[in-house]
Amino acid sequence: MASEPESLSGPNPFVRRMRLAQMPLWHRHTHATPLSLELELTARCNNNCRHCYNNLPANDSAAMRRELPADRIADIAGQAVKLGALWAGLTGGEPLLRKDFPEIYLNLHRRGLLISVMTNACLITPSIVRLFRKHPPREIEVSVYGVTQATYERITRRPGSYADFRRGLDLLLRHPFNLRLKTMALRSNAHELPDIARFCRARTSAAFRFDPHLHLRYDRDPKRNREIRQERLSAESVVRLEQADTERARALAKDCRRLTHGRPRLSDGTHLFRCNLGAQSFYVTHDGYFRLCPSLVHPNCILDLKQHSLQKAWTQFRPRVWSRQSRNPETRRCYACLQSNLCVGCPAHVYLESGRLDAVAGVFCRLAKARARAIQRHGNQRRIASS
């Protein structure tokens, strides 16, 4: 049995010294407590981005009717806090489309959650800024699709969206919010990515990031999936962009030996999920479904929180999902690959590509191999230069 925490010497009865392993937060971590949750407030969006895997029209009345009301969202957040949650992310669609966004935000804030907001900034208003100033979010993540009107609106397909974005971003930048700027790397903005990176780094000290992998649609819409595939960059193009970005290339080069010569992911040969799926977090869709990650939409891996408690979802359903097995020998070879550290393939993403959790998708293999070749070339050049 662990010893009682030691009291600090001195008269202060409100301060105690204890070992790290004795701290309640650490105890919760080791017992798979959900420390964070992500709440998809809506699937609707004011933009219609070419690459988006989740957006529905802003005026979609059927989607609006499916959205959880503010009091139900507050109840789920309250259950999460009782289980140990500390952080909450608010996402969409575009979360600010919800007219009751301030009510939802304050409900979560009152429960003591540290809140992150993911937005395109087009709907930022002075009243939203006042809300954030009075009750600051932990961070605000803003997507930057381009730094010219032509590029931005080619992606969003909404006239006037670039002006809305710049106005909303400028409102945020007038205040000391913890602001993070990011982008997606697409065919439509690849020519502008260096300018996007400079634009973002000039406006915030937080690390700028771009994501070159475009997920397919959660609803598997074939027309929208064709549009997403048309926006995907080739593996070679992704690698050129990564190598051209000094910060990203430096980070990859620093870990080149671990990333390309490391041991393969530990596996018993049949366990399907090798990531940290459900270790500390979960996702709730706009219509109340529990997922262990946003992309894991397989029907056997989701649970309706309108019918079940969050406690049951976390303590009973989560282990069943985590323990899923695969007998596909191709999958076992995939997870034994020494380049798996550079691969964005996982059962959730593979399911969106193929309709199976245990398939192998060539799009991920090609990118991992191209990254490995680039990193190895860089490592060889460094060795030659230092010899």
C-alpha cells in the first residue's frame, strides 16, 4: 500500500508534498481515464470546401434536427468530467454556426473543462470575441486555406469567404488568445503553401502545421470522394513540400533513424488497432454517437449515447472495440513494416478507403516509402558532409 503523502515542513496546512505516482491525476491516467473529449457540435458548415470529409450545407434542416441540443451536450460533458476529463475540443462542420454556441461554450466552461475551438474564423464576431475574452479558451485553431482570394475561394467555393476569414482572424489577433494556424495541403493551394506558412508564422508564435493527407468522406458520398481524390497530392509532391519546409524537414531529419530504421510496431499478429485508440480520449458526433477517434466510423465501432450512458461507452464498449482482431495476413505484414512510423494508414483511414478495417491501402504505402527515401537521402548527405 502506498504511503500517505508527506506534509511540508512549516505551518501551512493547505500544502502537501507527494510522489508523482501518488497524485490522483496520474492514477487516473494509468487506469485509462478519458482525459479529453472532442464534441462535433454540427456537421454543417458555411463553406463548401473541396477536400472536406464531414461538411453539410449550412441550411441543411435535416442535419439541424439531428444535432444534440445544448442541454444534452452539457450532460455528456458532465458525465465526461465525472470520469476524469479535463479538456474538450469543439469542432464541426463549423461550430460557430450553432446559434446556441455561447450557451454550449459556457456550459462546458462552468464544468471546469479547458476548451479548444476549431474554426474557419469566418463567423467570428465582436460578441464571440467578448465571450472568449471573458472566458478564455485553452486555444483556438484556425484553418488557413490560402492567402489570396482566388486560392481561398477556389477551395471554399463560397464567394466572399476570404474577406470573412480575414475579418474574423483580424478580430482574434487583436487579443492575446492562444491561436494556432494550420492548413491542408491540396492541389488547389500547393503553389501557395510557402506563402501560407509565412503568413501564419508571422501572426502567431505557435507552431504552424500543414496536413497533406486528405481523409475520404465519413458519409462515403461517392461524388464528394472523387473531389477529395482529385485534390490529393502525389506522394512525391508531399515529400517535396515537407522537405521545402525548413521546420518540418528538420524535425523529420532529427528522427530519421528512429523513423526509418526503428523496430516495427509491437503486435501479437492479430490485434487490429496498434495506435493509442481510446487510451485517453473520445469523440462525440453532432447526432450523439460515441467514437474512439473522429475517423472511426465503422458501424460496429460506434455507440448511440442517446441510448447508452457515457460510463457504459467508456468502460464496456471501448474495450470491445479495442480488442478487435484481424486474420488478414496482408495487415500483419503491413504492421511489421519498418516504415510504419511514417505511415498515416490505420484501420479507421483504411476503412474510409476500402470499406474494410483490415485492408491495406496503397495510397498510404506510397507516401510512407517516399518519406523514408527522402529521410534516408538526407541522412546520407549529413554523414557525407560531416566526414
